[in-house]
Amino acid sequence: MRFIKPLPYETQSLLAKFYRFGKKHETRQKAQCILLSNKGLTINELLLIFDVHLNTIYNWFNEWEARGLLSLYPLKGQGRKPLIGDDNGEVIKNLVNDNPKQIKKVISEIDEKLDIKISTRTLKRFIKKTKILMA
């Protein structure tokens, strides 16, 4: 059986705050799992409570031992990468400013010049996000 090593009172109170007030479900779930393991619940009991795979519990424990409280939050860089990166942003801004009312033409030029296939919605979100002023 594997348990989390006994935690100091300060760490327990911080974990309790993360469990109660954490913004993300995953953060609250990890905090509660660490607290319950500290109280002596077995891995099998934690599996029934959280309804996750055995490897997930072990990953939470390994991360906790390696990173401590930072393990409650996901690592930077997870998730889908943006289609339009920082390096392409200026080129796309110039294309939009050259053809402000012809969004399909801008999309075809982006495909030709940058070899990036994006939808009209993606381009509109980029324009709105970067606050490009169109004439």
C-alpha cells in the first residue's frame, strides 16, 4: 500500500483551502485525494471515491512528491497549441490591413504564404483578440 507521508498542519490547511476554493475541478480533486490519503485511506478506497484509473492516483502521488503544492495545477504547455503563433501574427495583421473587407482572400493568402489552414471564425477571433482596426 502507498500513502502520502504525514503532512504538517500548515500544508493540510492549505490543501483544505485548495479543496474548498480551487477554481478548477482537477485542482480540488487532487487536493482532496492527497488529504484523504494522508488520513489513511487506501488506494482502492480512493479509486472508488474519485472514479479514476489506478495510474491517475499514482500519477497524482508522484507529482505531489516531486512538486508539492504546485502539482495541484497543470503544467504549462498542455492543451492544443494555437494555429496562429506569435511569429505569424504580424504577417497576418498586414494581410488583414491590406484586404480589410475580403476575409476569404486573406485566408487564401495565409494558406499560400504561411501554409496554415484556418477557418473564417479563427481569423475573426484573431482579429478581435489582437484588436486590428480595419478600414
